[in-house]
Amino acid sequence: MTDKIRAGTLIIKDGTQTPQSLAVDTKSYSAGWSFIVKTTSAQLGRDLESAGWTFFYMAAEIRTRGFGFNDESRTDRAVAHVIDAVKLENCNCLEITQIRRRSFLGLPYTSVVAHARHIQPSRRFQGVSNVPANVRSPARDGSKSLLPGEAIQAWENEGGSQAEPNRPLSPHFSP
């Protein structure tokens, strides 16, 4: 399967919900994860968007390495590390953006760069937060601290991404 891993490869968690109108062809890759075949991330994004779904792109890069003498095993090991990182971000898909085969002091390794992706029907990210729901972040300015969901709701109530660029975020905030 290593010959299938290249820049642009999409891997999806088995059982991920997709729109009924969208047929996604997959081939099994690893325990619980499969390749998406015959489509690019741009095409999949357009198809999901036309069905009213969202294909999230997580901006943070996931960089991993797999060491070993067998190309297939070290690539699979590096991709397994990427899958583990994607699981921690509570996402159901990933996109390989770069793969390099190199060596260090004669020991070959494969370096993989990927981005977590997430398919869902809502425009608001529905992944489960890594922060427990009952843990509050301490406020540095003495104001009331908010739970993660409360912070998002407050942001949306204040205009979210539609807010005026120079508008203060709260009455207690002064630049």
C-alpha cells in the first residue's frame, strides 16, 4: 500500500458519515482507516459543499517520521503516527501534503507532513473538544472564565467573523 501514499492522498476513518448523494470510493488501508480513491481534496470539498456539508481543513501541520530499512514499513509507521494525531484532534479524515524518503547516518526514514480534515453536515465544528466540558480556563484579567462552548457562543454573539475589524471584543477590553 505504500505506493498509494503520496502528496494529495486522502485517508478517511471507516464509518464516517457522508451525504447520501455522494458516493466515496475507498480502499482499506489500516485498521479502521481507508484511502479515498479517484478524487482530490478540492473535488471532494466541492462535492460536500454542493450537498450542504463541510470539509474542514485544520491549518496546523502534522509532521511525523518512520524509521527502518523497509520502505513500506517505515512509511506505514509514519502514517500511523499521523492517524494517531488526527484521532487526538477528533477528526475523521486526513490529507497527506508531503512525503520524503531520506536517511540520517545511514538509517533510512520517511518523513510525512499531513493536515487533519473533518467531514460533517454542519458548518460549526462538531468534533469533541480535547478540553473536558467542566474545566474552566483561568481568566488573567479577573473577569469571568468561560467553558469552551461558552467562549464560542460569546464570540458568535458578538458577530464572530462578521465583526468589525477594529471593534473591541468586550466592554472590559481596551487596546
